[in-house]
Amino acid sequence: MIRFACNCAMGEHRAPLEGYEISSGAIQKLPEILKDYHRVYMVADRNTYRAAGEQVEQILKENGMFHQSLVLDDEVVLPNAQTLGKIILYANDLGAKSDIFQYSPLPDLILAVGSGTINDSCRLASYRMGLPYAVVGTAPSMDGYASAGTPFLHDGTKSTIQGTTPKYIIGDLDILKEAPYDMMLAGIGDMFGKYTGMLDWELARDYSGEYFCEKIKADVIEATNKCLENGYKLRDRDPECVKNVMEGFLVTGLGMAFTGNSRPASGSEHIVAHAWELADVEAGKPPHLHGLEVCEATRLIAIMYKMLLQETEDAHLKELIEKYIPYFDAVEEFCVKMQVPPTVTDREELVKGIKRALIMRDRYTILFYLRDQGKFEEYAERAADRLAMLLSTRRNDHD
């Protein structure tokens, strides 16, 4: 348990994370990290099994800690009921002889080997089965390793539902640095959303009276700055760079655990990204990497804030936004220099995402502020125009 006193209204922050290890050769420390567990159930997919799962399984077997493993064959794009059902069903060997007087023997720990979808699915299985879980990360692709919320596809929609925070997070730099480059960019893109998310949180504090923690905000901004700085070195696959990025993810993940909600990690940009992802799912198309969606949505929301800065007569709001302009400019510069691929380029799809985001979640953001000012429709259209033009210009520059 991590805990510390704070000057915010909560007075104290706590998170159930017992520890983390981010280092070269970290998986070799699994027997020591998981020494209190003796029936470990490992879950991976085909890609993450090749990247790390096979090694992890061997280490568990050699140390008498192995209970069962599940390697998902299907292409799992987002956590869904089918994936969750498989994880629960295969928690014990299907061919094991049953005892009608006993319940099926369960593992004492679920070990996710993967990043977004595998981690989120195991988080939810952990919550539903009442079992602790840990994660061996295979890509620095998202900041949700330490989160408790799980994005989940159900009943034709996508929503974030309650899960479990992992007991341990293990990041082996020798494995993480070999992750696909687009997944690395997605991780940085996910972090960029903290800039607009933190401004949304401050906006909610001042214009709707929402709880806010200055320390957590400061920690998240510092971690995001560090990720942005190190992001320029991702192409080199430098282990120290990957370590800095992963530690940045931990800060935001712990921020969610400390506050009990996702405010430290997401704002309007994540809701817009979810709207785009859901539109793809409904159209039968696999969604883009979540972090890349968030990155583009961050650029879109930053445009809206810049427009508001120029047009509002509210002196306090101007002061609030001005603090974040250097961050927004740094994100735009990074996306141009590193050629971060856009996910939505059609102007109408950009607008639809903004409009759908307004009704997807009851969270006060710039979208709610603009709605209350009677300017939402106008800003949605104009911001989409500006981003579409910017993306088109960049594409033409590279042709």
C-alpha cells in the first residue's frame, strides 16, 4: 500500500499498489516479487507470449509458482465479454478431474503479460473473481497499467467500468524497448492528453466546484513533460528513455488510484477519442491505437482552448488557459517533427466525435463550458476545420 498525507480536501492519498520494478532483466525478479503467491495464472495473447510470456511461464514453472496459462488466439482489440469469459473459464485446467464436493481450485494471482487489452481484461477478471493481479508490461503504449478503470465493450457500446489496481507492475526494459514503434508513439500520445486533461480539471474546479488536487496535478504535468522530452529518443529504443516513459505512466496511473477517479489521466480529449473508437467499432472496423486517438484529440481540444483564449472576456479563464499554451505548442511541435500519424482525417468525423463526446460522459470539461456558454456547436465546427486543414497541410508537405 502506498499512502501519503496531502493538503487537498482528501487529506490523504492511498493506492493498493505494493510495488513495481522497471529495469533491465526485471522478469528474472518475478520469483522474489511474487514470493507470496504459489498458484499464478498467466494470461497473454500470441504476440505478448512471444515477447515475454514464454519466458515468464518458464520462470514460474522453474520456481514452483505456475498454476495455469491462457494464450488468447483471437485478435483482441478491446476488452469484451468474450475475452473476459475466456479468462475466467480457463482459470483452471478444463481437463482437470472435478470433485463434486469442492469448488474449482482457483489461482491465487492473475498475471497479465501484455499492455492495454490484456492488462484491462485481467484487471476486470481480477475484480470479478476476487483475486489479486499483477502485470508484466510488454510495451510502453499506455498509462493505464496502474489504473482501476477498465474500458469495456458491452451491449453495443464502450464504457469504463470498475476493475482492480494491480499489486505489482513489472517492466523489463529489454522487452519494452523492442515494442512496435507505433505502440511507443501511442504511449507518448496517451500522455499528451494529460495537458488538456489537467486544464479541464482546473476548469471544473473553478467553474463547477469540483474537487481538485494541486500536488497530483503538478506530479502529472512533471511526468508528462518528462515523457515529451524523452519521446524524441524513442526511435533509438534507448532503455533509459523507455524507463522514463514507463515511470511517467506510473505517476498518472497512481494519480487515478489516489483520487479514486480518472481525472488525473483524462479529460475531454479521452472522451473524444472514445467517441472515435466507438464509431469504428459500430462500423465493424478495428479502432486505431488508443494513444494515437488521444494524441489527435488532444490537438483538437488544444485548438478549442486557443480559440477560447482569444475570444473570451473572462480574465480568470484567460489566465488559466495561458499557463497551458506552451504545453499545447510543444505537443504540436512533437507531432510534426516525429510524424505522429493521425487517426481521423475526415472533417465530418472530427465534428461527430466532438458532438458525441458531449453526451458520452457526465464530466465537466471545455465541452460543458462551451455548451453552457451557447458556443459548443460553433467551436466544434471551427476546431474541426482548423485541425482538418492542419492535417491536410502536413500530408501535402510529406507527399
